Amino acid sequence: MNYGAMEKCKAVLSVWTERRKNSEVCRELNVPWMVFSSWQKRALEGMLQALEPRVNLDKGPALSPRLQALLEKRRLSLVATSAAHGKLENRLSKIQESSRKSETAAPSKD
């Protein structure tokens, strides 16, 4: 089911005010924990952005230092995950190549 902004706000705030637990909200709304977690992250980002002082619009859009730090942290996390994924793929390729070489080099026992 698709929930609107108001339902998501109520769900997130109920957890943040410690009226309910994450598991209760997820079960009641029938959403995976990762979905609810992303709602909380987006709510926090929106709150940080909303509470920063307004920037002169002539200067163009600018992100607050806090929001920039939060986004940079997320970017670095994605880069690290991607790098680890690439290393695993390289290692798997080397193992498969080594396995193929040993299969062709091994004499037949027929």
C-alpha cells in the first residue's frame, strides 16, 4: 500500500516520541523495516534542511553544511559498498579462472 506524507510523518513521529516501537509500526503498516528506516532518514534530512537559515535565492540553491555532511556520509557509504562489491567480483573472477586453468591442466584419469 502507498502511504501519503501525513501517514509517514505520524508513523515516524510516533517512534521518535517513543510512543511506539519500530517493529509495531512496521507490522501495523505492513512495511519492511528498510522502508520504514528510509522514511526516518528522509524525515531527518527534510527537518535539517527546513531548519537551516534561508539562503539568498540570487545565489542559487545551496545546501547547509549539516545537510552536505549528511549527504557526503551517505555518498561515502555507497562508494565503500560499491568498492567492496567490485573487490568480491574480482576475487570471484580470479577463482573461477584459476579453477578453469586447473581443470584444463589436470590429466584425464581415463
